Amino acid sequence: MFIATLLASPARANLDRVAVESLRNAWGGGQARWLNPGIAAEFALAEMPANRWEIWDDLQALGLDLVVQKAEGRRKKMLLADMDSTMIEQECIDELAAMAGHGARVAAITARAMNGELDFESALVERVDLMRNLPEAVIPQVLKERITYMPGGATLIATMKAGGGYAALVSGGFTAFTQSVAAHLGFDEHRANRLLTSCGKLTGEVARPILGREAKVQALIDITSRLGLTAADVIAVGDGANDLGMLGLAGAGVALHAKPAVAAQCDIRVNHADLTALLYIQGYAATEFA
């Protein structure tokens, strides 16, 4: 048994009954269940539709997302989330670089690294070096003035934790940011790289070993083992090439507003909805949100 979930951006709420019922009828699905009027609906299917991605393309043009997955085990016990451009709307390293006068240069490197065009570790080292001698006091300033949270994040975490779930933040960014983001959103733990400082300034170096793609996979393995869970119990979310390992290993790997090269390698792609989409695809109705 499979479940098809249709999703719209909560800001637009443009998912109408005609779109849902037309697809349900075309695919011979079960009765539609509205998880949130105008925003999310689902119906059961006996088998995976052969034209899933063709329909997905058609719905994308309408500003709608479509997820088709196995019904069994879709409600997860753990969230494993990337931070930059996932739980927050910015890339922290780009915002730091802007304060150092290297914003455009670093943003270009970040975009290529997240699209898988550059080696993550060497790209990180190159970008951090450009922030040598930047005052450490700039970090709380960036957090206060330049960082905004992805809509739906706090609701996602609170709802999963209310059901006994666990939430971990794993970032190729920096602990100076993850500790604040994790505390604000309610994560149970966080892992990231550590910027080195001396005399109140960034040294332009990052502590080794550098947390990249493989470290995110290892975090999934370590945390699930400690909690007595399996990878199948995890819903992971990210947007960059360094997230692909954990997205592929998790029971549900969600490419959220991801780079095209990254989304193409994931079965669950959310381009229009916000982070509450991760609740809807687990079968939560809006009335169950914490």
C-alpha cells in the first residue's frame, strides 16, 4: 500500500479539491483525506503509479508538491536535519563572509559546493580562510540581524517530540550557530564544525576533523544506535550535496527547496511547501500539530 500526499505552500494555500480528486480518480486511489484545507491532502494507492514523475512535473508548474511513498512505517521516531537553507533561510558562512567583505565570492563557492560541483572540505577551508581576523563578536550580530528561521521548523520539532520523537541538528556549518538555532527550535542535540578563534578574532581555520557528508551519515548511525532505533525510523531533511548520504540512508529523505542536482537524487522533493510538509507526509493532520 502507498500514500500519495499533495502539498501547497501555506502562504498560498492553493491546493483545491479539483486537483486532489482528479489525481485520485486518475490513479484509482482511495478516499481523499484532507490534512489541512488548501494546504495538504492524501489518499491511498494499491501500487506506485508508473507516471509519478510526469504528474509531479505537472503539479510543480501549478505550485504544488507531490510525494508518493509506502504507507507502512511512514510516521518516524527521529528527525535529522541540516541547518543552512533548511532550518534557517540563509547560509551562515555567506552571512559571515558578507561582514568580512567577501560576501559575493563566498556565496558563489557555497552554491557550487552545495550543488556537488566542489569538494565540500576544501571549499569550506577556502571560505573560512577569507574570514581571518574577523571579530568573534560578529557571530551574535549575524544571528540577531541576518538569520531568519524556515517557516514550520518549530512546529515540526515540537510535534514530533510531543509524540516521543527525537530531533538532531547536523550541519556542515558551525557550532557557533547550531547551538543557538538548536536551542531556539527545540532540538535535542546538535553537531557542526568549530571555528577556531584567538584573542577575540577568527583565525581563518576550522577544527579537524571537518564535519561533511560522511560525518552526517555517521551521526545518523551513532544517534539511532544510542536510542535503540534504526535508519528506517528516521526522517532526514536537507538541501545540499553533503546531505545526500543521510537522505539516502534515512527511512524518509526529504530534499527541501534543494539544489536541482540534489533533488534529482531524492524520492521526496518539497519545493513549495514549508517544513510542516514533513509532518503531513508522515500522516499528521494540522489538528495534531503541537
